[in-house]
Amino acid sequence: MSADAGPAPLSKVDSAVQGLSSSPAEDKGAKRRASSSVPGVFNILDLEKEGKELQIAKETQKLNWHINKSPASLEEPEKSALKKMLTTPPVKKIDLHFPLGLEVTARNLKGVTIKDALDAIYKQFRKKADDELEAPVLAGFEWDKEESWTRLIVHCKKEGAPQPKKKAKKGQEGQEGEDL
């Protein structure tokens, strides 16, 4: 571009001057879609207005999951629980409140699953080591409607339940005893 050449007319401005609208912003406003909602999945605020009570999936208490480890690292049978809805009735989003004041939000327009809640918690704690955390194992969730209708209280514990011993080891021990 040379300094003595005049500014070139812009084609977008020219087409608008000629009466043609090339602005996509106007089209988007007219076709705005309602939020993607799935039938049977509620907004937590609507449930509060209606006074509907929440039930929390009991599977969350049996996960034995370290909050600084990825939920994908869980093995069966715990892994199958991740697909279940966290609450009944299902909600689009819910706040998860830790007793020390931290709050994270789990969201899913198709209904918040246990995995969505664990992912939200993991995102907050993934860079912490087990010894940095006072209670690194998820114990479960509690819903206290008197305190806040729209959030669950997260409970953690120091250690998980002992892992059950595999049957293969017991079988090998029995064989060794026979050899003697």
C-alpha cells in the first residue's frame, strides 16, 4: 500500500449501501433457539419454587474416589455408577459446596450425572497431592434444603475403605500349601 493512494472502498459497506444486508448478526437474533432442554430435566430454581425434594444417588457413597484423581481412573463396578444421574429428579446444574467454603458447579443440559460432579471436583483438585489434602477421599453428598435448596454439601474422608482382595491370590495361596 502506498501512502498517496486513497483508501479503497470496502465491499461490505458497498453491499450494505446498495440495500443488501450481509450482516449475519441480524439473522442470529431472529432465529435464537430456546435452551437445549431435555424433557424431564429440571432447572434447580424451578424445583425450589415448586417445593420438589431432591434425592441423591446412593452410589456416590461407595465410590471410594480420591478427589485429586481423574474419575476415568475408577474401575468396575464403580465406573458403571458414573453414568447415573446425581439427583432425582435430574437437574441441569447444581452447586457443590465444600465445608471449608469452596464451591464448584456441575453442569449438563441433559441432566447432571455422577461423572459430571466428579469432573467438576477433580478440576479443582487435580494439581494437589494426597498429602496436601486433609481428606482426599469422597465420602458422599448431602442435600440440606434448610441451608440452601440449590446446592449439595460435599463430604470427604481421610481414607477409603480397604480394597477387597482378589480371588486369584487366595487360589494361589492354596496351591502353595498343597506343594508342601
